[in-house]
Amino acid sequence: MDEQLMLRLISEAYDNGARKISFHGMGEPCLCKKLSDYVGVAKNKGYTYIYLDTNGALAAPEVIFPVIDEGLDSLKFSIHAATSETYKKITNNDVFHQVRDNFIKVSEYINEKNINCKLIGYFAESIINCDEVEDFKSIFEPYASELWINPIHNASGTKLDNSDFSTNVNIASTKKLPCAELDRMIINWEGKAIACSTDWSGSLIYGDANISSLKELWNCEEILKTRKEHENIELLNNICKKCAEV
Ligand code: SF4
């Protein structure tokens, strides 16, 4: 995201009452060279909870320790495997050991320095990895503040056609309405306001923070309509229909 836009959004969201902020969603935060600066700016502004999701591959000490030092409150590694083979099958990358080592180094760092930053290991269970849950626990539990092991979510319906994920209906969860995604504001890297962090197609974009204030976006007609649909459990023809429990 453009730096000026990022700084404006951190400030404007706080001034409108936001107290939690995250620098992720539809992207990998460790790719951002100014990540630690942004966490520091948010902390100084007064945010009480700053959190990040990463796939962990780039969360090496030189990248992530400065971010933690700036006041990060919670760091979640999305891992989803207990072996290199399964990790590669899911992510198409052969970096499971790198991710595991980064996780362990972060754990040791926050413990040694007595830093109050929660470290979470996340595992979305699917037909591909369901037999690795216990191994995942034994590898990561000794280092984690928490492990989150949940059925994979058929986010915005995008996995419906993927037999690897959909053949076992017992481990694909649906969203309850009104969907919690609508309780927060998501701005993507281009500055577009988007209703859902899993809307890869951009079909739920409802405005642009480059030309509108956050207050205008939060109250714009399109997002109000989407919220109303969720409250009334009457979804019209949008992607929510594919992943929600109706
Ligand atoms: S119900 Fe809609 S907003 Fe919620 S996760 Fe699904 S697509 Fe996204």
C-alpha cells in the first residue's frame, strides 16, 4: 500500500474509534518493508490490539523481531501441515522447515525477552491434511501461546469446485449470518474498501479510500445494503450466498 495512504488510514481509523488494527488480509505482511514502522505508528497512536497473520515463510528474525519490538500484540502463523510433503501440496512451496524454524525462533524470542505478544499456530483442516492434526500439535504446541485447529472454510465459495477440499463435506465450514466480516473495515493494498477478506474476485468492493473518507465508506449505500441482507438473512446474488449458512 502507498505509504501516505497507509499513514492516513491508521490515523483516520483511530480518530473514528477503531482500537484494533491488523496489517494483513489478501496479502503477506512480511513482504512490506515498512511493516515495523507501521506497527510503531499504530502503537504510538494508541491502538490497543495490533495483530498480524503471516504464512511464516518470510517471518525470519531480521524481519519479524523488529515488528514484535514495535508493540505487536498477536502473531498468527498459517501453517496447515505437519510435514513438508503436505505443506507443499497445499501451498506449492517447499518451505515447511523454514516456517517451523521461524515459529520456534519467534517463540524463543518472546519468551527470552518476556514480550507480551501472543503466538498462534493455525491449521485449517481439510481432506488433504486431516491425518496430521496430532503431529501438528506435537510439533507446535510446545512453542505456541495457542493453536487454532478449525475445519477449512469454503471462503466465498471459491473452493466449491476443488475436489481436494469439497469431497469431505464434514470438514468444510460455513459462515453464520450476519457474517463477522462485516463488523470490520477491510481496505486492500490498492485502497479499495472490500466487504470480505476472502473475496479474491473483488466482487464485494464498495468504495475507494483514495477518494473517500473511512466514515463515508462505512456508511455508503452499498455496504449498508449488504449489512441489511445479512441481518435479514436474505442474501441476494453475491458471493455470500455460496459460503453462508442460510
Ligand atoms: S458470508 Fe460473505 S462476507 Fe462472509 S466470508 Fe462469506 S463471502 Fe465473505
